[in-house]
Amino acid sequence: MKKETICIQGGYVPSNGDPRQIPIIQSTTFKYDSAEEMAKLFDLEADGYFYSRCGNPTCDMVAKKIAELEGGTAALLTGSGMAANFLAFFNIAGAGDHVVSSSTIYGGTYNILSTTMKRMGVECTFVDPDCSEEELNAAFKENTKFVFGETIANPALTVLDIEKFAKAAHAHGVPLIVDNTFATPINCNPFKFGADIITHSTTKYMDGHGATLGGCIVDSGNFDWTKYPDKYADLCTPDESYHGVVYTEKFGLGGAYIAKANAQLMRDLGTVQSPVNAYILNLGLESLPVRVARHCENALAVAKALEKNPNVTWVNYASLPGNKYYDLAKKYMPNGTCGVVSFGIKGGKLAAEKFMAALKVASIETHVADARTCCLHPASTTHRQMTDEQLIEAGVPGDLIRYSTGLENAEDLVADLEQALASI
Ligand SMILES: *Cc1c(COP(=O)(O)O)cnc(C)c1O
């Protein structure tokens, strides 16, 4: 099936007389006739549900749709994008390990790697996504467990050379994890270019209406953990916290990584998505291809207008001819990139504040990638914990405005931007 069809029909096939829309199974627990039957579920000996922290049918239907969209073998919904990234990381890296990450990533994810996981004993080496293959290879150590990057970085809007990162990761016997939030599976399927695991903040385009937080982890099933049984011992040797199950044996390469993330980390950390939120997310997924195309169309119109404006010092949008990432974007996302544009404003921080206050259609929000156009000055909000040096390293200079194009009429958006820029 093509993506438009998967978005509508994927993940759930109703039988005769079943509800046409996915049912919301809003129940914490599930009833069984015998203790023996339930014990089989606890031992992962049988398929079924027993407690919604460890699995819920509504969430699984939506996860399955996202797995189909990405071309993956298994997926897990999480309560937020941050939870998806943390679980994806912590599933294969712990105390004493090292990881490699692109430096231009979402501020919260940067903090997980630079601070929170550091406190848990995991060291991260950040690399410029545009680094040479030699520089990238030099970042690896004996104890490196994975490489991470974002297809289109939020908010730097750098485009990841997925093949370059996958090649280096695989040469060092580790998987590449890609956060595909901004591109969505409609515009890019990182598995086709060698990524092994994909994460999403479904809060963004997938929900698309600013209605519900969520995340998702998808496994390609392509990374062979059993080639490195010592490095990925948790996947290849008995999990004593789970009745001695060996994930790679029990679930195969297609299921081991997600089964472990669910059986071990979701069980212990409990960052689940609620069934109602999964239902809302699914409504968003149904129209994803239609919306993503419109977001991209509007963003290109906005980027072209900004490029001509005398109060704008630079415009960054990978689909704009002449952009540094134009060729990479054409290779990985031939049908378009995303709806988010960034630009520099003449006059820096003060001008940025004045400009934002003058906007009438776009609103000031700590959000991106939904139906309503919104705008943010990261240096004074989402990224304010960073030093000037870290801001530059993260690709977020102090004069950067992040503008997330919604689904409104493009002429209205351009007129709004032009009057606000004129006011400074
Ligand atoms: C928003 C975002 C996140 C975090 O997701 P939440 O749903 O807000 O927790 C992670 N990665 C990227 C690329 C994002 O845009």
C-alpha cells in the first residue's frame, strides 16, 4: 500500500461488525478466566494485554500504522517525543557507555545526551552534522553504542546526510537512530538510507492540530545485535528482570529491540501514551499526507517572501534553491522538507521582540508543526539554558526566528510577516 492508503487504513483491520474507526480501549487492566492464562502473558509466552502500562490495544494499533508508514518491523508509542528519544537511547546504552550525536538537535534531546544521560554514566561526543567522514569516524570509541541525528534538525533546520552517518555507524558496529519528526514518514523514510531505528515526536505534524503530546519508536529490524553479543548483552543474553527472556531469541531481529524497550523500560519508567491520546493522534495520521504537502507549499511561499525582505538578513529553508542543504534535501526528501522556516532578523533580539509582538496571524508559541502558524525566538525561550557558544554549536544563533507555517492561506501569512517586519 502507498502511504496515503496506510494513513487511512493501516494498523487496524476491522472484522465483520467491528467499529470502523479504531476503538478506544480506555481500561487500565484486562480480565482473564484463569491465573494460568495470565501467567503466560507475564512470561511473554502468549500475546495479549494485562495492564495498560505494558501494552494497550488502541496504542498498539496506532504504533502499527506508524511502523507501516516507516517500513519498520515493530513500534512503541510513548507519552511524548522526549520519552521516545530517552527510551530509544537508554534501551541500548547505560553506565560506562559512549554515544555519538549530531550537535544540531532539538534542545531537549541535547539535554538528555549532554546532562541527564551523563549523570547516568553515558558520555556523548557531539559532532557537526556537516563534518567530514574522517571527523565523524574519529568520534567513535571502543564503548560507543549508537549514533543519533535528526533528519531535519529542530530548530537549526540542518539536513542530516543519513547515508554518511549510517555508513560510519555500521563501520563501527553500532546502529544509527534518526529522529524523523520534522520530515515525517511522508517526506522521508530514513530506513531506506541505512538508519536502523527511528523516533518521532508525534506531538508535531503527526497529530498536527496541537491537541496531544506523544512519541513513537520504530525499529527497522535490520540491525543484527547478535553479531555483537557482548556489546548488546542486554538484548542477547537472559534478562533476569524478565524471567530470563533472551529478546533476540524470543522476538527475532525484527522484534527484540521494541520488545525490550516495552518489557523492561516501559514497565519500569511508565511513560505510556494514553489510549485517548493515541486515538487523537490517529485522527491526525489520517490526513497527514494532505497536510504535509500544504505545510511545505506554504513554507516555500513564506521563505521566498522573506528572502526579498530588507529587514531579513538570512533565510534558512532546505527546499529554497540556493540553500546549503538543497541538494541533500532533494536526495532524501524529493517531495518537500517541512513547514518550518528560520530566518535572521535585522537588529537582533530587540527587533525580534518587536516583530513578534506585531504579528497578527502567527502566534507566539513554544510549538511547531501544527495547523496554526506560530513563531518563536529560541535564544530567549527553548534554548535559554544554553551559553552563546552552545547556541552557535547547536545551530541556533541569537538572531534566529523560527517560523512554523500552518495550514492557513499563504497570502495571508506573507502579508502578516511583511507588516510585522515593516514595524521594526
Ligand atoms: C518536539 C521535539 C521533540 C520532543 O518532543 P515532545 O513531544 O515535545 O516531548 C523531540 N525531537 C524533535 C525533533 C522535536 O521537534
